[in-house]
Amino acid sequence: MGGVAALLVTHNSRNWINQTLASINAQDRQPDFRIAIDDASTDDTVAILRENGFRVVQAATNSSDTSTRIARNFVQGVRAALAMSADIVILGDHDDVWLPNRISYQVAMLEEYLQIAMLASDGRLIDESGAPTEYPPATLRSTFPVPADFTDRSVRDQLAYALRHSVATGGASALRPARMQSIDVPTGWLHDRWWSLQAIRAGNFLIDPTVVIDYRVTSDQQVGLDTRDQDDPKRWLLRQAGDVGRTAKRSADLLRLLPPRS
């Protein structure tokens, strides 16, 4: 096996980044590479990252669309990881807390299931203070439920479900880029949604119920826990198309993923 990279994307992350980095420093299996894509921070985020051994690369995107900007930052980070000879990339947000065995667990899963390109694990929801948001604690999977028989469904049925419901959250996921058709993400898509759809289409996506992070929910969060219209397929797809700006553009993206009818 090659190297394992921890990848963060940051922007003015001073409020939370020290807790995130402390959780990475406490991992029972340390990453071989530490990479951060910093998106125009004006605070001391970059200095903090470098003090903790991260190679910091300035974000190259100039997109004004939030989803596109986030996705391009993560794509840039995965490319940087590949250039450093990483073959597994552990994705992270700038405000989450990694459980101590996150890296060792996800690496072990990807070593066991060698065909998997994207491992979608779970996360426990915490508030700004770090306390669970509910009792019992809510999780990403309870927010975005996945049918118990999802893994046993056909590729077409999995895609049909995943087009209406988020089935992976980037901050709790790990990638094996060599197994992906492409790490590029079309304009208007979030990286985790596009990568999960692509991996499902290729038959190398794995849903994992294990909690590997505490996923922080903050007052200014705009993207991560957006569940609007997910149980109404027509409204969901129309709203997603509207986010991109052109229904035809998004439909063309999806057409590339749809499997032929058997």
C-alpha cells in the first residue's frame, strides 16, 4: 500500500481548526501526508496548519458558486495528495473532530475491500460547543437515512435513491482515487455528491455505519445538512438544477452516469 493523506479545506478557520488538528495529531495511525487547501484565509489559519505539519496550498478556484468552489478545493487537494504518492485520501472539514481510530479504521476497510473507490462512514452531530445536538446523539446517517438493503440493490436502484438523497458526507469519507473514473467534479455539484454518484455507477461505493468523526453543526453552515425536498424526487431534482442555473447542464452531467437498461 502507498501513502495515506489527511486532506483539509480551510477558510478563516481559527475558531475550530485547533480542535480538528488536535484530533488528527491524536490518531492511532498517523497520516503519511498532511495537505490543506486554504481558500483566502485572512486570519492565522495558515500559520496554525503549518505549525501542525500541513503542507498548505492556496486555493486556485475563483468561482462565486459555493458548491463549485468547495468541490474545486477538494479536487485540488486530492490532486496534491496524488502528487505526493498518496493512494488513500482521508477527507476532512475544518471544524470537525476525528475519532482517535478514524484513519486506522478507514484504511483497514479500504485494504479489506480493495475494489472500493469511496468509503462513506458516519459522523455524530455536535454543536458549536462540542456537545451532542440531541440525546441520543443524532448522526449524519440519521439525518440522511439510507435503506438497510442499499448495498444489495442494483446499480440503477442505488442511483435512483442517491439522486434524491445524499448518501455520503465528505468530511466522514475516504477515497481511493485510483479506483475512480475521474476526480473532476462538474460545475455546480458538491464533491461528495458527485463522487458518490460516480462510485455507485461504477459499483465501487461502500456505505459504512461506523461513526468516525464528530460533525460540527454551526450557525453559519449553509451546505452540509441541507435535506430540503429529498423525499420529493421532482422538487429535489428541480431545486438542484436551479442551484446550477441550467437544467440542461445538470441533466447532461447525470446522463453520463446513468447505466443502460438491462
